[in-house]
Amino acid sequence: LTFCFQLADCRSAMDRFLVAQLVAAVASAGDFWPRFGGRREVTQLDGEWLFGFNASKDLDVLQDFATTAPGLTPHGAAVPSSVDAVPPGILGRRGVAMYRRSFQQKGRARLQFMGCSFYCRVFVDGKEVGEHRAGGFVPWWLDLESPSQEITRELFVLADNRFNRSTAPLHTGGDFWHYGGLVRSVLLHNLPDDPREAWVWRAHVIPKASEYRKGYPSGQVDINVTLTSNFSGAISCGIAFDDFKEEIYNVTAKDGKFSIQAIDVPKPRTWSNVDPQLTTVTVKTFGASVTERFGLRIWGVDDGHVTLNGEKIKLHGWNHHTQWLDTGASPSDEQLDTDMALLKEGRANFVRGAHYPQDQRWLDRLDMAGFAMWEETLGPGVSV
């Protein structure tokens, strides 16, 4: 990645700050779960995008919008990054951020936004393809129809970080700064062109409790699968845990979903806060797969006490905001590792994620380190 910025050319402390933010944000684009394989191709669209910002209070972000004018995005910016991360003592800007970049598409595809804050409106080749109002920290996606041949397309995104009950109903204010922009990664997934082929989108694993040992994992799991389409009918599904042999299950999907109950996990390993053993499961349909990582654990309550795997546990820890002076809500991997080290130093085993869905990279680290996690939605008392 080549930047057109040179630190020597910066004319102010703010210029130097923004360059540091750009470099740190690009470095933050790391791996996170789940993983995809087989016929699945996933392209991470993180990096340098063309960028512009309109701070006018009168700009109506819902009006008809022509994206073709190059003057809308005269600068460069990193994705992911927060448009309003500023040094102490400076008020972060509010307005509409505009992002532009090209991408290659050769078949049906799905654009996935891991976080676009607050309100997000998306255009492809100048045509609006969708919007998002359910909170800036919620992953969401849009499907694109297949072009007649492989082509280069233009992606244009509006991200409005102004408080507004219509466009951003979940952003109700509060005692923390709501960062804006493309604050988390953007991914491009390929999809099957044949609607009769339904690939696995996500597989949610639910450990089952033992019938013989109260509150302890049985070594069996239920797997709830969501497909890439609303397919209904018979389907063959392959499931493999860790490096063990794949087993084939013939199931019936309804409206793009199916469940497989009480599957035995080979050589099961229990997850606990002192020994966080993690297991992977790969679920495959029509040659396309998703690999999820999970822990075999059972949470419960016994005589007013929280239990983990049948044993009483005292949870102690801290509230964790995704807020940094230089990167805002788009921390680097190094910043996340620093926060994890501080929690371990304080002998914590529990984190409250305030007050919004957390970065998947952070959740992955908590799983690996043996931390319990309380995750919240944004906007108390608000429905969308």
C-alpha cells in the first residue's frame, strides 16, 4: 500500500495526527473468525479509499444523490478508520463521510460491512443498492446480482455520523463518544450463481449439557446453519471438527436455515476461564465451507451463583469501550493486545462490552484468553 502522505509535508499537529491515524488504521485490518474455504472466495476491501467529508448541517443524506462527481472524494482515507478521531481538546467533526473505491466482480456477490457508523447508504456504479439504520457497530450485508462478465465496479459509501432519529435511531447519545465512518472492515464474498445451490453463510454452535453431570458439557453440540439464500429442500451437508474426518448429513432446509441436533464432538475438550480450549467446526454445502471456532462450555445458575461447567465462578473485570485517542473505534491489533494485557494484569476474567456490539477481533481474543463477555446492543429502549 502506497500513501501519498509524507510526514515532512505535514503543516500542523492535526496533519501529523491524521497521518498517524491513517497508518494505524490500515495496520489494524487483521484476521477474525469465521473463516471461509472451498468455493468460497472472500476479498478484504480494507486499505486506502478515496475520501471526502461534508460538514454542512443542511445536507440531506436521504435525498437523491449523484456519486459520479470526482470532487466528492478528493482525499485519501484508510478503511477501517474513524472520521472523528481527534487529539485531546479538539471536538470531533460531525457530518457525512464519503468513500469511493473499485472492486472486481465476476458473479453474484455479497458486500459485508462489519461496522458503518451511524447511518450508511451504499451505491454501486452510481446506483443505490441499500442502506443501514440499525446501529453503526452491527455487521450487515447487501447482495449484488451477477454481471454478464467479470467487470470492475465502483463502490461508493455515505456514512453519516450526525444524531438523527430517522437515520440513526439507535444512536441516542449517552456518556461516551459515538464514532463515525467505516469503522470496521469491509468484505466482498462471492456467491453461487445457481439459486439451487445454497452455500453456508454462518453455523452457530450450541453446546449441550450433560444428562449425568449437572451443568457440565456433554461433548455434544447442536449446529444451527444459515444459508446464503432462502433455499428450501433437501441438502447434503459435510461437518468436520478440528482435523477429524468429515461426516455427511442429509438434511432439509426451510427458508434458508436448518439445524442438526446432538452431534458428537470427537475427543471433546472443555473451555474454562483457566483452560480455554477451543474447537473448530467446518460446515460445507455444495463445495463451499465456513469454519467456526467455539468453546465447549455451559453457563448456569445454582442457588443464586453463576456457574461455569457446573462449578461456581466469581466474575470480576471491567467495562471496555472501543475508544482510542488516535484510532477512535478502529483500534489496531497492537492496541487490542495492550488492553488484553491490562485485563490479565488486573486478574480479570470478565468484560462488559459497552455499549454496543464489539469488534470481532476483540471477541476472538477474549475466547482465546478465557474471558467471559457481556455484549450489549446500542440504543436502550429503541426498536427498529
